[in-house]
Amino acid sequence: MQLGEELFRKLLRCLLAIVASALCVSLAACGGTQADSSSSRTGVCPDSSHWYSPSENNASDQVPNQCKSCLDPANAEHKACGVDAFLRSQACSGPSCSDDQGSFVFYRSSSLKFALQHDLRYRDPVRFPRAGGESCRFLVWALDPVIGVEDAALRDRFNFWRQAYIASATQVQPSYATVALALAIQPATTRGQHQFHIHIGTLTDTYRQAIDGLVRDPTLTQGISLNGYDFVAKYVPNAPGGGPFSGLSPFEVARQMIPGGESAMPVYGIVAAIALGGDGVFVLAAKGFDRAELNFRQAYDCDFAP
């Protein structure tokens, strides 16, 4: 009887192994390069530098080589590298430039390297219907080749979140009220461009109220559902002697919170909002997040500060 039971167990283990291999449910089980399933499927780049979302799962960022930046010849001509190509063009060799996407101001130094964009597509709602009414939409663009939320090696080379926060307070007019400010980065599945950029907008009342209801405990990962998105969230107090986003990497906070960690980063977007009183930041991450959740519409036209 014992021999029969042992044989049965061995056969059952073999059968389960065969089923797991056939389903290829995870990188660990399959020994392959992909993890997760359906639109959440991700793969690891050949050089293991970061994970990626396959082009066919992305709404707009469908460059041929997801593991390489817009400098890669295979990606350079793709429309998802259009903004990066313009920023690198002769037209943008000076302190500022403009095209049909908007106006850009450049900050270039050893500690700062980004372009601040005022998106002006709202002025042509016929051509750009999604931008209709978005008179106060700003973006921070990396000038070095950085892909996006999944670019583990380069996304924190500069503290772009801190620069976006500073820009919202000092480099645009009217400046953003801290209590209203929202910064966000989209995942590969929903973003329009293959080059790193952070959106600057404001929180809707729904988001502000929900965030205010979260617990200010930096040891606690919290769950919150908003407008169909299931967020994981964490409160991060300001570093001693520093303000919001000083020494903070929302990417690292998100990586530690989300199921799958780094392997899931290509499909998760991040929202960061300053806690009431300004003593810390709430970092939220959700699969498939779209920047349209932020508010970019005001009754006035925003502009760069003089």
C-alpha cells in the first residue's frame, strides 16, 4: 500500500509539473523570459537591464525594440519617439523651442537635465480632441535616453519627481497649490511616448478625498480603489531637513509595493501627491493607469513663469 501511495504522489508531481510548463504561468516555473498573462504580460530584456511590455500590448508605445531607447535605429523613426526626436533636433539646441505639441524650456547642468513642456494642443481641439480644455498641462521630459517607469538602471539618475515638484511651484504661472498638485507617470501600456516623462496636473476631488483618508504610516502598504483602478499606496514622510520628494524615489516605493516587483513595473503607473500639511508624500501605483485621471483643465490659461 505504501509503495502504491508513493508512486501515486510521484505521478501527481510529474503531472503538475507538465501542466505548469504548458501554461507557462511565470518566469520561475517556465524558465522563459515572460511573466504574468494577457495585457499584463511582461518580459525581461536580453541584457537583463530591465523588464518590458510587449509592443502588441501597448496602446501607443509600439516601438520595435522595447528594450532600447529612442536612440536605437529601430525605434528612432517611430511616432512614439517623435517628441524625443524633436528635443534632440537643431530647433531645440537653445534654451527653448516650440512645435505643434507645445512649448519647451530646457534645464541643462550636471545636476539638472530635463525639458519642461507646456502642452498647447488644447488650442486645436479639432486636431487633438483629447487635449480639449487642458490649458494647464505640463510635463517634465528626460533629455538623456531613458525609456520610462520600467527603466530600472536610468529612471532615478536624476530626481525627476523633485524637479517636477519644483517646476510646479516656481517655473509655471500661476503656480500649483501644494494641496492640489498631482504628479504621474504612465506605464508602457498606456503612455504615448517611449521617452521618460512625468505629467504635472492636479488631483480631482475624488482622489484628494480618498488620499486624505489614507493612514500616515510609512510601514503600511494600503489598498484603495478609484475609478476602476486598484491602487496600492504608501505614505513616505519627508526626509529630515528636506521638502517633498527630497531623496524620494516613487519608483522604488512602487517596486516594493506591487505584486511581482520589478517584473510588473512596465504595466504599473504611479501617482504622487503631497499629504495635507506638506510633511510627506503619498505614492500610489495601479496597473494600466492613464494620465486622464489627473485634472489639467482650468478656467484660465497657464504659462511658463517669466
